[in-house]
Amino acid sequence: MRGAPDGAPTLLGVAGRIKREDVELVRERVRVEEVVGERVALKPAGSGSLKGLCPFHDERTPSFHVRPPLGVWHCFGCGQGGDTIAFLRQADSLTFTEAIEHLASRYGIVLHYEASAGREAEVSGRGRIIEANRVAAEFFANALASPEAQPGRKFLTARGFDREVAERYGIGYSPNSWDALLRHLRSKGFTEAEIASSGLVSQSQRGYYDRFRGRLIWPIRDLTGSVVGFGARKLDESDQGPKYLNTPETPVYHKSSVLYGVDLAKRDIARERRAVIVEGYTDVMAAHLAGVPTAIATCGTAFGEEHVRVVRRLMGDSAGSTVPGKVVFTFDGDQAGQKAAMRAFEQDQSFYADTYVAVAPDGMDPCELRQSQGDGAVRELVANAVPMFKFAILTVFAQLNLDAPEGRVAALRYAAPVVARLRDKGLRSEYARLLAGWIGLPERSVSDEVRRVSRSGRRGGDAGPGGGGDPGSAEYGSGGPRSGVGSGPRAGGRVARLEYETLMAVLQAPDAVPATFDQLDGTAFSSPDFRSIHDAIRAVGGVGSVAELGGPAKWLEAVRATAASVVAGLVTELAVTPMPIEEEPASAAARGEEVDKRRDYVHGLVFKLADELMLRQIGQLRAQMGSPAAAANPAEQAAMLERMRLLEAQRRDLGGES
């Protein structure tokens, strides 16, 4: 049995319970760009490749590449890579079994399990939590129609949300009972341990009881649409609990990264390159209904670093963007809202996108604004948002006495570092001019102070968020992307680069590789890592086995599975590195030209590599002929001359095959 690629556990090691043919069916049907695209805004990177910001480390420029035809991805910044299953395992901390079960559920694939001890294996723990949440969401939604839920329906109606809206967002009601949901979940086959791990119940000395009782319920979904938790608002003032009660931390619910409404807003966020951050569930709903489909909200916590990373990935927020994205924060106009805005300001430099703040003059939130003034008022609120820097500066100035010299100096000392940290140097001079007018100081004095602070060391400055780098950039040097294993092209030199590029082309376009490649022997590659990959290619039957194994994607999977584990990651890296040929043109005729261009590129590399091998062999023969032992053996010298003649003839014939 083949080993799993990129260090993943073998099927029998972790997922042996699922029949192999079902696992292969999942691999065949799942599109890597669809799964990755839910977490990362992907853009064309040429030659059938896509790229975006890596979800596994902070970076300022995209170094995360996806190769859809081959079903693989790789990040040149952190070295992570693999197939769709590896992506889910890394992104959601899943086991191999859990990733397969998740994908099968999403794509409507029925899994069959190998019998174990007379019964089928149980579904994995994380999958059971997701399933318990799904069943609970249905239970709550059905309960919203009950007579007991009248206060909940009244709450929604008063805020302009009818039954259709409630169904769209899956809003429900938790019966005012100690064990209504607990009994329902037990009847569906869930154990108390599974129910407890989902956070749907709490525990006392007497046992388990429902966590949510007599409350209006909002299901909270992740990027894939799975219910990972719930938010519950109390309806009875006699309820001694908090106004809002959320699911506690569970294996699937992490409040520091979850965003309400992101499952509905993700495509619009990616398309518009804009995100609107609101404060509550009803604000998200109101904004969506008013024509602001990019609204999302945190769940019981302030907007933090993990939330920033999610939004940046969805927007494709990077330093190289021609047109910057836009992030708008909406806050209540009260003191708590202003404090929230200032906390958001602390995250401003984590974005390359332009950040803004929208606060209604009368202090209403988006839901209240829609109720009182209609949908247009919500859209206008977002459209008239002011830059985050301006809002933050003026918020602090409102607390100072700018009529006094001490107040003006304090204002300058606060604001100068804020302006100095702006990445856009043109904006710095413009804000310095505005700042002088706001404070009432000479523009020259303000500009000098901003420059002084800038020279002394800005917070953030031009470096921007994270690190990273794109293959082919100066960061990788002339030898090509760093492979992260073995010598690779880091060993330097023309030959190392040729070997790297040849394997890159062969793995990405095996159907365009000439038969010459399969004729190369084990000495064709000087790098041990590349030689190991070449051995794996030969072991699966060479490029001539592509059709037999089911096409380029399955052929690549076979190579990755056969390769030694130490170079499995390098195989993935080679498979996604963009080939230096132009992007595919639009017209059908031009597409034919592109196929020829790819074929010519691949053929050229293989022939150069074969030529290098022959030159090396000719050089070795010449060295041997000059030795005393060869000089004393005329027959051996003649044999070596004949081999040299044949090699020279083969060199002349290179490039002649079609």
C-alpha cells in the first residue's frame, strides 16, 4: 500500500475504517480551489496557477500557490503544502478521517466503513460535534414556531425581520426547559460526552442541563457553512444570565477567530474587496438586507488579530494590490462604541486595506438605523465612513483643551506618531497638513515633528503585516525558490536550477514531456533530493504511465505517495511553482498556441538536462581515456571512443522527436 503524501498518515493508520474506494472518490470530486478559495482570496498567477495570502502564517505579499489541475497547494513562505485533505487538516486541526468525512458530507458522498469488531466504526469526535450542532440548530429553528417562542418572534418583528428572514439566518428559540435539547439529542443517538463536548449543555452536581434556556438563538457558522456554535439573547428580564450567551470554547468553536455571517458574506467580500465590521447579529442581518452584503461581526469578543487574518485572506489584502481594499468598522455612538473603535484602531496596521469608521450621528447601530430611516440610511452610513486615522485622532483631540498651549502640544505628541506610521508617504504629508489645522500649529512645525518621529522608528511603517514572498522575487535569489528540504536549487549554479525547473515542468505537465525523459538513468540528477524524486517517477512507470494511472492529477498523487517522505513536500512545491510562460490567452486559437508554448518549454528543459547528462558522461570518458590504464589497453580505448561517438550522435538528435 502506498504511503500518504507530505507526511500525512496512511489510510490504514488513521482512516482505515473508510473504504479506500470512497476515499479515492472524495479525492476525485473535490476541487482544491473551491475548498481553499473559501479561506483564501485566490488570484490568477499564470500558467494555470492561483495565488493568495497564506492562511498558516502572516505575510505581506502572496506566497501561497494553488495548482487546480493537479489538486495541490504550497506556500513558499512557510513551506506547508499538500492536497485538499492536507489543507483541511492544517486549517481546522482535523485528523485524516475527519477531513474525509467533512468533504464527503459537503459533496454528498456516502462513505462506507470497514466492519470492526462486528460493527462499523464510529464517526470521529469532531464530526459528531458538528452533527450535534446541526441537529440542535434544526431543533431551535422548529421551536421558534411554538407558542412559547412568541416573545422571540415579537423581538424579531419589532426589528424588521419577518419569518422568511428568520429562516434564511436559521434563527431559533431554546425552550425554557432544563433538558429539552438534551433529551432530543439523546433520542438522536448522541452520548452525553458528545453533547457536553459541543458546549450545548452545562454540568452541575446533579448532572447535565441545557446551556440555552428561554432565549432567541442564532446559529454561528464557519466559512464552510457548518454550524460551529450559537449565540443566544435573553428575552425575559427576570433571566439572571447575561444579555448574550455564546457557546464556550470547543474543538470547533473559537471566539477569537469566528465571525458571524462570514458564510454568507465571504464571496461578496472577495469580489468587492471590502468588509464591513458591525457589532451584533441583528446588525449583520440589517446590513445584508439593506444592501451591504459584506457585513460580518465578532461573537462576544473584540475584533482581534485572528479576525484580521481571516478578513485579509478573504479580501486578498496584500502589499502588491493595485487598488487597496476597504475595511469599514461601525460602532455605536456612545462611549463604549468609541472605546471599541479605538481598540480597532490598534489593529489598523495589520491591514494593507484602507480602514474606515462609520458612526451614525445619533448613535444608532445599523439595525436601529434601518428601522428608523430605511435601507438607504444604512448604505449611506457605510459610504460616508471616515478614515480610521482621522477618527482616532479626532476622538483623542475631543478630550484635550486645544485652546491651551499644553493641550496643543499634547495633541501633537499623540498625533505625530500616528501620522508617521502611515505606509503611504503621500498620505503622511497630507495628514500632517490637516493635523496642523486641527491643532492650530504651524504646518512646518507639525511636518518636522512627523519626520522626526518617522526617522526615529515608526511602529509598523512600510514593512506592513507579516512576511512572506513570492517565488521568483529577490528573496529567493537567483537559484529559485527555497525548497525547505535537501540541497535543491539553494546549492546554486546553472545545473541545479536546470534540474529544479525540469522536475517542476515534468510534475506539472507530464502529458507534455518527451519520451527522452523516461530514458534518463539514475545519474541524470546531481542533487540527492531531485534524484529521489526522479526515482519515484521511474517507480510509477515514468511519464508514459500518465494515462494508465488516470491523468496528470492522479499520476502526481502516485509520485508523491511513492517518493521518500523527506522529499514529499518538495514534490508539492515543484508542482505549484509557476512556470515562466505567459498566462493562457482567452481565444480558442490562442489556447492552442499556449499548449504548444508549454510543450516547447517542457521539451526544451528535458533536452537540456539530457544534454547535460551526455556532456558529463563524455567528459568522464575523456578523463578515463587519458589515464595510464586506458593508454595501455587499445581495445578499451576504442570502446570508449565508440561510446563517445554514440553520445555525440544522441546529442545531435536531441530535439528531433515530436
